[in-house]
Amino acid sequence: MALKCGIVGLPNVGKSTLFNCLSNAKAQAANFPFCTVEPNIGVITVPDERLKQLSDLVHPEKLVPTTVEIVDIAGLVKGASKGEGLGNQFLGNIRETDAIIHVVRCFDDDNVVHVDGSIDPVRDKEVIDAELMLKDLETVEKRVYQDEKIAKSGDKDAQKSLAIMLKVKRSLEEGKPARSIDLDKKEKIILAELYLLTSKPILYVCNVDEASAVSGNDYVTQLKEAVKDENAELLVIAAEIESEIVELDTVEDRQEFLEEMGLKEPGVSKLIQSAYKLLKLDTFFTAGVKEVRAWTIKRGSTAPQAAGAIHSDFEKGFIRVELIKFTDYIQYGSESACRDAGKLAIEGKDYVVADGDVMHFRFNV
């Protein structure tokens, strides 16, 4: 499933360092703006303790986690919406993603230059927001112009579209992103046609210093206050520390390092899981002696659609699905024990898959 999150932010806020931590790729991380020109794409394994729990019961030959794509997009600057820096290219890269991870600098370091000369996370966030909203405003104004011409002829669909576009236009002019507008389901479908940058779900990542990794700092507090009315999540990560953790050779060494820092798990694990949720994705499992595997589906997928995640023929020839809830599988310890306890359900085409379902598909090709 080719859904991806794009990492954005001003130059020198730690985007490439964070990307390297996530993917173990070696995107250039240098102390100057625009060190990332072409977007780097990493396929990231999604940490899921449930996969290991199933593996401990089934003892498969192979264990296969699910993944999500992360794109490291070069730093935006003021004026990007008008082509400043490499603005048009960067904004185009953002448009191709399904969700945004906005990295904001929340640390002091005289050795790492800031493109605006001082540390101010709220200002930095607003610079990025402004460029994305200006680009969206340009897109919406073109659509308003088109709808107005067609609506004059009495076209009902154009009139409906125009009303929505004018609502979005007002919001953008007031400095409010498209995702903050209250729209019903039909209105959202119409707006989705425009692929607006500010309609994408967003996760703010506060990149902090080592001392602030556990509890944050004043910069984090300022940013939390600034985004409290947005439909957005916020996460605190010390990217430099995370880069040291991924260089350690063993799980034991990494765990010891985390304990010394007062952290329960790597920040990148929380980030990957948050990105997965941001994309509105769920996981189901298949469990057998050959492999225990996690599969990615869009939230709300039906059983045939889930079967299609394995192979298109499974969806076309879908007959039924046999499923066990994850908690039942762990409680009873095996498929046969769940069957004996009446915990194996048989569902048809209308069944909506729940996150964590352990499934076996019956199909006919």
C-alpha cells in the first residue's frame, strides 16, 4: 500500500537526522540549508509488539512486519509558494504525500545555524503554514473562478462546489488550514479533489536537546499552545540522541541507553506508530507455521478488501473469512484452542476488519 508521510520543516531543524534514524538510510545531514534536494524515501518497519506475541505462540519460520513510507522533503523557506529556494519542487513533493510530519526546532545550539537567526518554534511553524496556505489559496481561487462561471448557468453541482470553495477560501485568508474547517462527508469528498496541502493530517515533531527528551521544554510548551485548536498531534523527540541509539549494535545496548536517558522506548518507534495512525491505517495478521505476518489496510476496510492486500485474486474470489480476535488468540494460545472455545468466527463480505484481527481467508479463483 503506497501511502506515505512527508517530513517537512525549515532548513536545519533536524529533518534529515530524523529520517536517518527512521530508515537507517544515509541522507546527507549537514549544517547548511538545502542539503536535501531530491526527496529521500524510506520504507519503515512499523513496531508492533503483537507480532512478537503471535510469533512466540506459533513459532513460524518467518516473521514479517508491516511498513510505512516516509519521505524526507528538502527544507522550505519563506517565499516557497512563489518559487523561492526550490519552493515549487518542494511543494510538489508535499502534494504527493498522504500526511505531513512537521519537524520544528525546539533546541538551542550556537553551532547549528538557524535560517532566520534565532529560535522561535511558533514563528517557524507559521512560516511553513503560511507557504502551504498561500499555495492552497492559489489552488482554491482557480477553482472558485471555474465554479462561478459554471454556476451562473444554474448547474447545481457547481453551486454546491462554489459554496464549499468560498468557505475554504475564507478560512485560508484568515490563516486557518483546510483541515480545521468543519465539513460534512460529502463536502470533504468534493474538497479532496483539490489535494490541498493544508487538508492533509499533520503531526508536529518537536526536535529537542538531550536534557529535554523526557519532559520537553519552554519551546515545546509554546508550540503546544499554538496548535491546540488544530486537528493535529504533537510529539517530542531528541533526534540527535535517536541517531546515537540506532548506531548501537544490540537490543540490550539500546535498552540500557534508553534507561539511562529515562525513556521507555525510542522516540522513533512512537513516531512511526503515530505516522501509521495519522494515515488512518490498521493492521491485521495471518499466522501459520510458514510465517506470521502483519498486513496494512485502510481503516474501515471490509474482509474482501483485506484479502486484496494479500493478493488481488483473494479479493476477486473471496468466499468468507475465518477470524480470531487478537486478545482471544493470546488468551487461548492457538487457533485450535480458540476454535474449541468458540472464539473462531466466520464472516462474509460485509465484515469490517478490526485492528488486530487474526484472519484466514477462503477464496475460489
